[in-house]
Amino acid sequence: MKKRLQIVIFDGSFKTTSFIKRLVTGLLENHNVSIIGFAENEPSPLKNVTYRALGSADKPLRLFTLSIQFALKALLSLGKPALFFKSLQLLASGKRKQLQQHNFDIAVAQIQPDIFHLQWPSLLPWCESLLLNPRTKVVLSQRGYQNNVRPFVTPENLSYLKNMYPKLDGFHSVSKSMSATGDSVFTATHKIDDVVYSGFNFSNLQFQEDYDTSTKLQLLSIGRPHWVKGYIYALQACQILKTKGILFHYTIVGAKGNEELVYRIHEYGLERYVTLADKIPQEEVYRLMRQQDVLLFPSIAEGLPNVVVEAMAIGLPVIATACGGVEELLDETTGVIIPTRDAKQLAAAVISFTKTSMTTINHRRLNARKHVELQHSEQQMVMGMEALYYKCLES
């Protein structure tokens, strides 16, 4: 029987993503889990999880209060007066970042984790001293912008990661594509890098049996209005659809008020065709998906997009660009894939969809549901992460 692990999830915040919450819930069955973050405003904390707040530099009074608590833990729980007096020195100097780092060091010393799971590369600077501790194995998740975009547009970041990655004990990649991207930063024969797909609770993602298309095609995108999401190409595609007389309406959730997109909508004469909506809670996202005809995913770079998994699970047809892990989700039997940065092909795919028989559409929808149920179950995610953790401990 495998040993029960002490696992720390370091997210930078207690407002953890749905992926982390589902992972932690699964891990709690066999392991002890702590979450370390700077903020303390987790609205729905998980039961049986230990939360360790390090304090926010933006709230100095609370930071100092927490630092006093950490100083007492260092003295009374750890029996390390040197750490206690260092806390007092930092409190006297008012050095907030150093206080946060010291609180971090004390928290880790108190927990003594077997596995320290970093969720983002931007958190690596806080863990440099931890990487010198042979007892704790440090694992980094590779899953988004900080892995597949930032290093390649910021030379200083790439240089830092090239220096730090060889010191890590293991990597968790959300897709095969993300793993390959990570290899372009660091690769070695002994490198531990497991692809573990995000798991979903499919009981909360009921399949829409009675799907039908609208007379005016309802197109949907969901996500922050960042250039990497490719919304400019989607709007250019909408302009083409308009000139060809296609009846449609396009909604982008999470992009309300974005100046560049508002400007483009005006430039292309799409005021009556496009709505930029505000962010909405997850359950409202699912309800909205059931009211739409197609999910447009025009992104330029991704890890493995949760929104595509969710649409496939619900039964919303997907037209997506071939970026990141999308090709590990979609093929001609489950959806439509087009090249990135190609408004003409995106428009052509939408037009083709309007001419596709409902029999073919429903066949793709059912195949999509089956595919994500197999590849993205919560059980496979938890088992995959446990296997990665033990592999790192045994290496």
C-alpha cells in the first residue's frame, strides 16, 4: 500500500481554479492536502483542507499580524528561535515581500510536505530555497499562457525558466502539446513529465438531448479578451458572414467593454451582430451553452481549453482552431478544426455548419461526449497525479 502523502498546492491565491478544487477533493481520500496562498478570501473553502495564508503586500496590517503568528509558530511549534528572530527583524524593517517569503519558509517547514505542487511558473521565485531541500519533491503544472506564450515573448522569463526547470523534480502537462512546448524550454533523459488531463464532474454537465439549430445561428465564445484568444479573427469572420447574408449573432462572454474589440465591431459594422458580455458564474455559462448553436474557439495558443471540454460534454458543437491541445480533443468525428489566424476558414466552417445535416451534427455531438468522458474523468485525473507524485518520490 502506498504511503499517505503530505501534499501542498501552491496557487498564489486561495481562489483556486475548478481544476485544483476537483483535484484536491480527489486527493483527500488518500492524502493530506494543504493550500498555500497570499490572500485569504476563498468564498467556499474545501472541507478537510488546511489553508495557510502568507499575507498580502497590499494589506500591511494583516500581513504583519500573520507574520507575528508565523514567528510564534517558528518558536513554539518548530523550536527554531533563529526563524523567530528573523521574523522580528523583518517586521521591524517593514519589508513586506521578505516577510511573505519568510512566512512561506516557515509554513513549508511546519508542514514538511512530500510533494509541493506549483500551479504556475510565476510562483517559482518563491520556491528557490525549497528546491534545495531533498525531502520535498517539487512538481510544476504546465497548462497555459505562462508556459506556452510568455517565455517566448519575454526573453528574460525564458532565461529564468531555462535555469530553474532542471532543478524541478517533475512536471504535470495538461496536454501532449503542452509537454512538447515545455521540452523546448528544458528536456533531459531523466525528466519526469506526465500528461494528466483535467478531470470534470460530468454529472454537472448534462448532455443536451434535444439540440436543434436556430433560424438565426447563435455563436458563442467564452474567455478573457486577450490577444491570444484570437477574437479579432472571429470578428473578421463575422464580417464575412455578414457580407454573405448569413443570419447569425455572436456573443463573447467575458469581453464586455474591451476597447479593441468595441473598436473592431464598429469598424466592421457589426453592432447588431455581436454582443460583448460580462463574466458570468459557471452555472450560468452552462445554461447559456444550452441556448447556443455553436461554440467558436478562435484561440492562437492554449494548453488544453476547459471551455471546449465543457461544450463537448454538454453537446454544443465546436468549431476550434488547431492550437495547443485542441487536436487532442477534436477531429472530424467530434467537431471542426481550422488553422489559427484564418478568418476566411473560420467563416467557411460556420457556413459549412449551416449546411450540415442534423444527423451528422448529432453524431459528432455524441462522439464528443463519449470522448471527453473517457479522457477527462475525475478518476483518471486523480490517479494520474498520484502516479506522478509517487514517480517523483521514487526517482
